[in-house]
Amino acid sequence: MPDDPSERPRPASRDHHGTNQRGTDRHGPDFEEYAAVGQRRLYRTAYLLCGNTETARDLTQTALAKLFQHWHRARVADNLDAYAKTVLVRTFITERRRSLRDLLAHTLSAPRTEAQTADPSDLRVTLLALLDELPPRARAIVVLRYWEDLSVQSVASLLRCSESTVKSQCSRSLARLRAQLGDAHVYTVGS
């Protein structure tokens, strides 16, 4: 009997966020689709922030978990990639502050010797090591501004701070990196 209600296909039921049982929705991609495509981009940024493959994987997974938790808001964002990157950077800053507090409570860092700073064989490895010494927010600003090549306005929007804060943090961080690299005059413009 074709008109039997028990044999008719029923539409997928939706939860209070507009998501059906298969995870898709009427407002944007489902989480699995986004995670499959966006995970590599998030990992690259996470690696630049952390400087460590394992920590970068953990950070990426934590950010994706937070993104999934708030997917009902994320999927309707104007720029889903920017939203995800904001979650990643804020997660990094929060976790880094927490670990720095724990580290400072238990140890004092040893000063760098001249042998550690002289004649670096690989500038990239040296820069990543020096980036690791920057405070979390300063490191995030430098990575977003110079490695991710975002504008001052974009970085300020991602970190919810003023453009002047981004500019001053970049200036201070670059000066600190130059001083730690030595021969700061080689890296300055106009010298």
C-alpha cells in the first residue's frame, strides 16, 4: 500500500541548531567536510605558532574540537577560515600562558650563551627557536603578520585588539628578534 505513512520516506529530523542527523545543515558545510579541508591550513599555522610537530597536532585538534563545540555559530560566520584561525590562535595563547605560568613557577631559565647565538647554520631553525622565546601574544602577532602575511587590520580583528597594538607588538618583537640574532643593523631597513 503506497500511501501507508510508515513506508513513506521521512525528512531528516533537525535539532535546535538546524542540523539534521547526518550532520549537514541548511546554512553551510558540515563539520566533517570543513575539518577535512581546513585541517592542513590550521596545522601549518599551529606549527608556526608552536615550533613543534606534536604540539602543533595537539593544538590543531584542540582548536577543531572547540570549533565543533560551537559549530552552530561557526558555520554561519562570514569567513569560516578566519573564525577557525581565531579559535586556533586564542587556544594557543591560552595554553601557552598556562604552560608559561607552570614553568615559571618551577624553574628559572638559563641565560643564552654566546655559543648558542653565534654563527647560526640555519636561519629558519634559529628563527623558530627565537620565536619560541617570545610571549604567546607577541608570537601570534608576528606569525600572523609576517608568515601568514595578514594585514595589520586582519591581525587586530583576529586577536580583538587595536591596530596600534599590533604595530607596537610587531615592532617590539622584531627588535627583540634582531637583538637575539645579533648584527641587528643587517636586518634594518635603510642601513
